[in-house]
Amino acid sequence: MLIRDVEMFIEHCENKGLATKTIGSYEQTLRLLMLYLDEQGITQTEKITHTVIQNYVRQIKERGKYTVTSNPNSGNYQERRLDFGKKVSDVTINNYLRNMSAFFGWCVEEDLILRSPVKRGDYIKVERRPLEFVSDEDFRKLLRNMNTASFSEYRDSIVIQLLLDTGMRVNECLLIQVTDVNLQKRYIYLPAENTKGKKGRYVFFSDKMATQLQRWIKYKDRYRDSDFLFCTNKGKFLEVNNFEANVRKYAQRIGLKDIHPHVFRNNFAKRFLMSGGDIYTLSRLLGHSSVTVTEQAYLDVNQDDLAEMYRKHSPLSKII
């Protein structure tokens, strides 16, 4: 039965220690798929063909956003949303296909089916839109307009600086405990259970950041009793979505658009390369599984950037 196989797959993901967010994304995708398959009278995993998947994707495009929910009693009132029924983006469809592919790949490994009904050609080619680049002046302006007399804004200003200085993912940063920080050797250890790839790694910070962190830790310890480096006003874990909302608020104060925490990771990557860093080292620092992932996701280098990098490394200018 399909529902049994889905439940076994989710249990397998939990046993592997995958992130809760990843498991939730898999389950939501598969429950939406099951709703469609139920309408088609398909209850067996082995009955799902490539044609079925193609028809499902076609229906997603035709129906639009929020016209189907895996929980009709959730009380979210999807029809009241301003984007209700609007086009589902190609990125979202690719995410659905990727999640379904993970499930069917597991089914093949478990000998439940012979081959996956999701094919490479099903994915939609999407031109990646470069993330915003925050200039030096805008970054300084962002920090200047944060109220460091407030515990939460002082905390967030340190988090923002650390994200730009290290290239960490925001969830990795917010999970740091004070004992993970080595101020003398200028590094932070990220335990395997806190990283996306489930591999522990070190990230490094500058002397300036070390001074900022030392001041912050003394300040935090005076007023909050928490093992987390960046805790809430009540000493609890700071949720990623709350921090993201804060960053948008700070950016709006100075008229910056499309600024969210991941922008700082992207800016770190670009600044590292522009300063002469190599892509292999960058890939290690970002915690990517391969250099290919880094190339595909973080190389927002335009023609002007290439020209500047060239001028720094021109062979003739170093000879004559």
C-alpha cells in the first residue's frame, strides 16, 4: 500500500537523522501526491507510472497555488490568500519532483518498485536569479540603524555580522552554544547534528569578530542564563523564522529590499572569491558536499566582478 510505504519512508528519514524541515517537506509533498492518486483510484506504489507523474505535474500547473491542501481542516483559509490560485513556480514544482524522487529512490532500494517514475527530463530548467549583493556602505548602514541598547537587536546585529564573516547557514548559527566557540583560535565547531549535511565542521572568524563575540558573551551572560550563544529574551532557542522576520524589518528601515539571512551567506561566498579565495576552500567552508554544489548555488559573479578579479591577478602587471 502506498500510504504504508510513505510512512516507512518517513520513519527511515527520521532514523537517518535528517533535518525536521527536510522530513516535513518530504511528507507534505507525498501527502499532496496521495490526494491526487486517491482521486485517480491509485493506492499501490507500483502502479505509479511516469505518465501518472506527468499528469500530476500538469494538474499542479493548472490548479495553481493553495487550491489543494493535505489538511482541509487546518483552518488556514487558503482561499483568502492574495496569491490563491496563482501560478505555481517552476522552482516549487522542481522541489516537489525532487522530494518524490527521494521517496521513489528509496522504494527502488527497498525492492518495492523496479524503477523510479520520476525522470530527469521532468525537471523544469530554471534560470537562477542572483541574490542581492549588500555593499559595504549598505551593510554599515544596516548595523548603524539597529538599536544595540535592546537585547534582541544587539543580539541580531552580532548574528548578522557573524553570518557575513563565516558563511554559516542561519540555522547552524542559531544552534551554536557558547562552548562551541574558541575565541583564542578564532573558530566555531558546528556539531554534525546541527549541519545540513550531518557532518561536523569548523568555521572561522576574524579578529574583529572575536572582539565582538567576546563583548556579546559577557553582555549576554550578565542578563540571560542560557547555553545558546544567541538566545531569546527568555533564554530559549531563537527560531529561524523569527530571526528572518527581524532581518526583513531592519532592512526595511533603510530601504533595502529582498534581504534575508541567506543573503549574507551568499555575500560571504562572493566576497571570499573576490578577495582571491579559491572555490575548493570556499566549498569546504560552506559545508557543501562538492565543489559542483558551490558552483551551481553561489557563484553570483558578473562581468564587472571578473574584471576586478583579473586586475588583481594580472600576470603582466606583476612582472613589469
